[in-house]
Amino acid sequence: MSSKPLRVEKIGGTSMSRFPEIINNIILRDPEDVYNRIYVVSAYDGVTNELLEHKKTKVPGIYKKFKDHEAYKTAMTELKKKLCRLNEDYVGAGLNLEQANTFIDNRIDESVNLLKSLDTVISSGYVNRNELLLAARELLASLGEMHSAFNSANILQHRGYHSTFVDLSGWQDDRGLSIDNRIRDAFANIDPSRTICFATGYTKGVEGIMREFDRGYSEVTFSKIAVLLKASEAVIHKEFHLSSGDPKIIGEDKIHPVCNTNYDVADQLADVGMEAIHPKASKPLENNNIPIRVKNAFEPNHDGTLITKEYICIDSKVEIVTGSNSVVCLEVHETQMVGEVGFDLQIMQILYDHKVSYIAKMTNANSIGMIINESDCAPELIQDLENKFQSVNYFKSAIVCAIGSNIARPGILARAATALADDKINVLAVSQTSRQTNMQFIVEREDFNGAQRALHRSLCE
């Protein structure tokens, strides 16, 4: 094994769809330094959406057809044709089209046979339907990453480099391995200093990687590989910089990349849906003191954002303004609340029963307000709260956050509130802990963009 430090690098789906650029910008950027890299790849852009459901809009894919006993076999055949057409886009980069088409043909055909068997067993009524549906979901999810990882290794092989397809999907492997043990087993006889590794973002394990992480599974695989193989750095390649704000809202000319931050800030971002990395994937990296670097795959000369455990900005300042406009403000009012010990425990129990996590929480003598994702505000949740408490109100809103590793200075909250007031934006609620890493402002949904512009102008520019 080489003494050179090992890096584990994740490439997302949008970037994978521009793989010829990825080769030039990342993989072969320095032709003399191509090894000691393990690339964990997502499916090509949109493929997992077709297999499962659209990650953002929730438009259903093949999984729902299988679940509802609809024409999933036809959908799988159409997907196979689409992936073979997609393969043609990478022939110029070096892909052997015959090998790539044969690979995905075989995997999809065998997957259809497995789905048929699962469908038959589910229809018998003798088994736990949910467990088998989860198995089908895992099988479908794995196909996208098998496809992109195989193609990537194939392209580099035909360019004259030693490259290895690391299939963590457990394809036709009936051993009852945990996720960690499958990763250990797959890399046991691989020397990354002698081969360019492309690993599937999906990993098969007896615990089911989607049971807890669902669509965040590729980041979990990335994190586990980095920890188990003791990487010196974990790199995430995106199609944008981690910047001081959203360029679409604030303007490309006003934002700037964030060069350094810490894991606490990364968690604050994830809490409102702006994920640098899935929080459950970042914790093992943080605990093992492995830094994360977030890079723009299409600006390779920029060092990106380095996320470490110990970083605290020398100058007190807001690093990032962000938020979410798909939240609901849920408020419980109860005159018996004042002075009653543990009253909010009753609310938390109902949220726990419905598997709902809040983003922010504000209280006074007889009201408790919580910001939750709009998708979690189900009628059943509201009904259970109304059955228990005197008054329950909820309305669509937005949360806008000013985040930084060191924002503890007198007057910064007043400055933020003044910026919002100057732009005629009413603050419905505000939240900040004594740790002072995140000022959270609840505003009307129509003020979401304006509030970000006001805060960024006042605190970041």
C-alpha cells in the first residue's frame, strides 16, 4: 500500500451526468496523481427519481407501480431502453457500449425476475408486506448506482488506467453481511494505490440502508467507506459552491464561496434542507476527525469549503444566509400551560408518535410554537393535537437563518432585525440559542426571498 493519503470522494447525480467534465476536472486533473482515490458515485441525474420517486416533488416512479400491482415490468423495460440510450452519451469519453449495454440489460432483467417473485410472495398474504416492499425499494435503488459505477470504471479502463468497479449492491450475494462488513469485504483485496475505485453509492446490508436513511443512502455509503478505510479527507463534489447565499435569490454577483466552516454549521444547514451532507452521514466523519471538503466539480481550481471539527472563524460574522419556504408554523395555545412542569412533553410525545421533528421551537407563558416541514403537517397530526389541547393553529410560513461558526457579538441580532424592518418584513417569531451559531427568523412565506436578500445585504456583503 502507498503511504500517500487516501481520499474518499462522492460525486452526485447531476455531476455524474456530465462525466466527461468530471474526468477532466477531478479524476485525471493531475495525470500523475490519479490513485489513492475512491469515488462513491450516485446514479445519473434523474435515474433514481424514475426508480423510486422524485426526491423533491415526490412524483412516483417504478416503486409505486410495483407497490400498487401496476405495470412495473413495462416500466422497467422502458427504463432499460433509456439507460442504454444514456450509455451512448459516454461512448466519446471511452465507454465500451456493448459491454455497458450487456451489463445493464442483465441487471434489469434479473431485477424484474426478482420483483416478480416478491410480488408473488406479497400476494400470498403469508408474509409481512412492508418488509418485502422495503426489499423491493432497496433492489430498485441499487440499479442506478450499479449502472453509473460500472460505466465509470469501464471508461477509465478503456482510457488505459487500472480501474475497479466496486459493487457494494450485494448482487446475487446471499451472505447476511452488515453494511460495514460488506464494505470491508469489498475492499479487502483492493489496493487503492494501484487502481481507481468506483464504488456504488448503494450498499446492501442486513439492516437495510434505506430503512433509516432512505434517499440519503449514498452519503451514508460515502461516510462509512471514509471511516472504515481511514481516509485523510472526505470530498463531496457538487455542481455549485457552498456559498454565503442562494445565487438564484440573492444574485451571483453578491454571494461568495465559504472557504472554511465547522460541523456545527453543516448541521444547521441540514436542519433547513440545505444539506452540505446528510447529518447522519456527517456524524461518523466528525467523530473520527475526518474533514469534509465540499467542492464545485466545475471549478476545479477552487479549493472549496473545508469543514472541520475545530474551526471557529477568527472574525465574528455571518457565513451563510439560507432557509426554507416549505414549512408550517404550528402553535399550541393552552391557558393551563403556565407554571405546569413538563407540559410540552405532551406535545413532543404526539410529534414523536407521528415521527415529526421540529426545526425551531418558541415558547411563552401559554403558547408553544414549532416550525415543522410542510410535508410532516398531516391531518392526523393536527387532529391528535386538537383532541388534546385547547387551541391549535397552523399556517404556511418560511424560516430564514443567518448562520456562522462565530456570530456572538453585540448588536448582530438588532442589525438583522433592522434589516428586515427596513424592507417592511414582519418577523412572526425568532429563535436563537446561547451557542449563537444560528439566528432563525419566521416570516410570511411571501417574504422568504426578500428576507434572505435583506439579511445577506446587511450581514454578508
